[in-house]
Amino acid sequence: MEALLIKKEVDWSLMKAGFSIPVALQAAFFALTGETLTRSQSKSITLVIDGKPFAATLINQVFDDNKYFGHKDIVQIRYAQNSPISQQFREIFSSTYDYLCQERTKLDGKQKQIKIPNVRKEYLLLFATTIKDTYLVEYSLAYENIEELSHYTTEEQFETYSLDNWTDPNATIELKTRLTKVRKIDQSICNNLKMLYDYRCQISGEKIGDNYGGSVVEAHHIDYFVKSQNNDSSNIIILSPNFHRVIHKFNPQFDKRKKLFRFDNGVVEKIVLDLHL
């Protein structure tokens, strides 16, 4: 099965000239694809969209180190404006494109970021393939409802439930397809983050399970997924099973600015490993 590399919210840039690989996922991106691009290097790649190949460029951008000292690499997938691939994206994501065109007209040339309402957001999903320099593009459109979560009463039930074990002889083909998409999104993004942290708990820093020849770290949704349906990497942290159970048991508040969990009894647990939040 293809490995999910990134889930990218569709914006103006994506439908025009390209998109970036998030800094937090660059290490996992290169590990999963086997690519090695130093700064200023680029290479031709192929994006497969709806079964059709499109030419694009993977590039590690060059920038002024003196001006931006210590800045992480900027890795992007680029294509020319009005190229076949940008035209294809504008057709696929026509809802977002039309909305942004209308909002940009209202701004009358003013430089201002346009925030897309949650109910209108669309996403591009980029998968690695077994073919060298070839990536599969899938997408989640605004009108698609790929989540059916009403049967989960708690976040813990959702996170411990295995979609691989789902069997329902009365299920439709459409339902099975949707569940497969959900499994890809959940497992791949979480697995990428586990790899990013070398399978260590972000609170304790420990590499749990290493002595036994494996790893038992788990992915936790900060804003519980059954309520937020937010599976972006910014809403996920990697924890040991013990910390994971403790957080679900006592439901502490997470301070995103200070990056710590605060329990009702006053105990505080800080994030000690942070490469993506």
C-alpha cells in the first residue's frame, strides 16, 4: 500500500504553481521516498492524478543563509502556472478556486490572506509509490463526508479501534471505500510522526519497546478527533502507552503556547521533544 506523505489544505498557491512539504514532515518524506536533495538541488518527478501522469519538479529551494540563519530547508513540489497540472487542480478543486476568486475580487488587489471556512476546506493527499520519482495524488472534496463517527462514544474507543478488523457483509462499496481512505489518513500521518521522533515519547523522551526489538509509542489527538475531526500533524503528538492512557483517564488541558498538559490536581507534564508543533 502507498504511504501517505502529506495532507495539504488546498490554497491559491497549490492551484497555481505548487506547494511545500511541511518542515515537520520533511525527514519522514525523505525517509519514505528515498529521495536525497541538498539545498538548491531539484529533480523531475511525476504526479499521478486520476490515473494520468503529470510532470512536476521536486526542489530544495536556495535562500540567503546570512539573512535567514538556521532556517530549515524549504522543500517544494513546483509546476508552471497555467500548466496542465495547475489546470487539473483548478478543475478538481473548483469549489475552493471559485471561492478564492470571489474573495480576491473583493480585496481589490490588497495583499491579505484569505481564510477558507472549515465547511468549504478541501485537501490534497500525496502518497509515495513503488515507482521511482512517481507520486500518487488523491483528494478529499468539500462535499465528501468520509467520516462516520457517531458510533464512537469516546476518543479512546476511536484511537484503539482497528479499521483493518472492520467487517460488515451488508456494507456498500461506497462505505468500504470511505473507511479505507480514513485508515490511510490516520495511520500514515501518525506513522510519519512516529518516525520523525525516532519512536520516542514526546513527554518522557524515552524510546519505549526498544529493548524488546520493537516500538509501542502511540499517536494522540490533542483536540479529540471524535469531536474535531482534525487529523493534521499539528493536532497529533506521539506518546508512550502509559502517558496516553493517563491523558485519556484524567483529560488534562493542553496549553499550545507553552506546550504542556495541565492536570486538575496541578500536575504539569511538558513536551520535551518538539519538531512539529
